[in-house]
Amino acid sequence: MIKIIADSTCDLSEEILEKYDIQLASLKITIEDKVYRDRVDITPDDFYDQIENYSKPPTTGMPSPAEFTDLMKKAVEDGYKEILCISMSSGTSGSYQSAELGKKYFHEIEEYKDVPVHIVDSKCMSHGSGWLIMKSAGLREQGASFQELIDFNESYKLNVKHFLSVDDLDHLIRSGRLSNASAFIGKILRLKPIMTMKDAKGAIVAKERGRKRVLEHYVNAFKKRVDEELTDFIIIGYTSDINYAKNLKGKIEKETDFKGEIFIMQMGVAVGTHVGLGGLALYFIEKDRMKDNLLRNEWESIVEKKNRFLEKYGN
């Protein structure tokens, strides 16, 4: 039996966690000098309702190694023989390093020293690692071996495509979750930035004017990039506006040939601390890790405009 554990930034719904028996190590959030456990002591809705009223920015802290060790011990006590832990990107959190230390302490205990444990540095944020966790759980249900799950995660984790748009970059800039160059560009543009993961951190790869154009960008990019064989489900993440997420789901269903399941899940407090209000994200497996940067997207936008002009007015 293979146990899957993670940290709370995976942002998977309680229904999914319960379905696949996935346990989480909670990040800590400090709000107005009080410490909360993500997904335990504070709900996302409560957090987003009050985020603009806090006198100083909330901060986050990684789970302790002991929390990961305890989850591993409990897994063995519950009858699991192998443990797969999928963590948030090491470029945005210390959770991966904490999990590795937890594994070290776990194996120093004589009765657990031979229990196979693998820690995946997902290189993902939020539902990006959540996507890998859900896929791994599904593969486990289909009979995949422990080594096959390791191989899948290590082979495909860089193919998990992230798109994230926010109403305000300040939260990401302040927390260091956005590269310095991207933060500078975003402040100058004063448009809605679209980010993805680059070198384990967030980077702006496109800009759009208004939410309607953001949705169009997501859908067009999805159609170009999706690996149809591996993407049997999509996750749409949101912070404070579920209708924004529902609009994206409807647009994908209407304008693409995708037939798999589309999950809408809220980003938790640990992630929301850095994303802020109005966040909208899309996660799927892309083919061949297509290049993605601001200049390329600007060029493609110009080409599309030229093509539309020629279709309407060309001879």
C-alpha cells in the first residue's frame, strides 16, 4: 500500500483528500501577531473577507520536519508500506527541505529505517502540486507501483502548466514569489499580468487588459499546449471570486474539445497570502514544455491581430 502525503499548499478540496486518504502538513500563517494552521484554524473565506483590513501583511511559515515525520509514522501505523510525499516548489517555500528532514528523522527510528519514502520537489505552486497528487492517487488506484509513481512525478512535474492572474501584484512582490524582473515589468505594465512557473518561481509571461481577455488567453493557450493523452482532468483555482472560475470552466467547455473533468477549487490561506484577491489559475499537463515568455506572447498577439485583419480585409 502506498501512502501519499503533502503540504497544505496543494489546495485540494476536502472531498478529494478524503477520497484518496491524503494527509497534509499545515503551513503556518501569522496574522496580526497570531499564528494559524492552514486549513485547520482559519478558512479561506474568512481570510479573504478580512485581507484588506489587516494592519500589516500576513506571513507564512513552513511545516516543521517533525510534522512530516509524524505523518510518515502514522502512515506505517495505518498499514501503508511505502510513502510518497509531494511538496510545494523548493523555489517558493521551505516545505520541501522540511519534508526531507522529516524523512531523515523518520529513518533514524529503528523500526522505520527500511520503509521506502520519496519526497518530490514538485516545482509547482498551489493546485500545480495538487494536480500531481490527484494524478498520482488515480494511478495508484489503477495499480501503479511505488517506483512508477516516483518516475511519473519526476518525469512530468515540469510539464504541469500553471497560469495565474491576479488583480494586484503587491502580495506576490512583497512575498518574493515573483522574480525581480517580473515584478518590475508588472509594475510598469499596469495591466492584468499572467504568470507561470519558471525556474521554480513565478514569472510574468503575458499581459491582458481586463478579465475577459485573461479568460481568452487561458483558453487559447490551453488549446495550443495541452497534452491530450495525459490531461484527463483540469484544475481551476481561485481565491475570492468563484464566478470568475465558473466563467473559465464554461468557456473551456464551450470553446475546446476537452472532455475530461474540470475541478474548481479555492486557493487556501497559505497560498492566498501571496496571491491576494481576484486570483484565477489554471492547471494541466502541457506537451513538450513549450517556451513561454512575455516577448513570445506579445509577438503571438501581434500575429493573431494581423491574421484577423487579413481574414476580414485581405484579398
